[in-house]
Amino acid sequence: MPITNPHVAEHAFLKRLYADPYFPDPVVDKGRAILLRLCERVEAEQPSDLAALYVVTQAATEEFNLLEAEFEAAGSEIETFAREEIAEDFWFVASAYGFTDADAEELIATREW
């Protein structure tokens, strides 16, 4: 399903991770795909409130939890810099879809990284 929000469609997800050779592009690509699927799900389900949004974002966060093993296998990890970049993109998604009052920590509350 193509993303219809033009602001989201133009966004370069995980841009700073791509710019840092410590983070392998093939694994970062998988993280970007998680974020794009999150956007598609938000557009398809149109969460009516923050509680519904948090269910969707926390499911995507759990996908990142699984991706941590792939970062480690490639000699990398989701460390402080990466955590901040990922969290910023979750916040970007929430705000782009009108949830500007979302709690950034609650968006990724199920994180293990």
C-alpha cells in the first residue's frame, strides 16, 4: 500500500544511521521498512486516539527488538545514537499523522534496546 501522506512519503527515515558506517545498510534497510509499514498501518487503521496509536507503534517497536540480533550479527548494535534516531522517527510518524501530543517514550515503550 503506497503511503498517501506527502510529508511522510518525502521523509528520509533513519538518515543518520545510513550516514554512519557503523550501521550496516542492509540492516538499516530493514529498520526503514519497519517504519514504512508503521506508516502504512497508521493510514490503514487510522487510530482514533493515543491509546490506539500506541498499540500500533509498540508493535513496530517489537519488530525493532527482533532486529537488534541482526545488528549484533553484523558487528553493530542499537546503541544510544541509534536509539535516538529511531525514537525521533517514531515521533515524526506520530506528529505527521496528527498525534503531536503523543508521549515519545510511550510510542516505543516496548523497546528492549
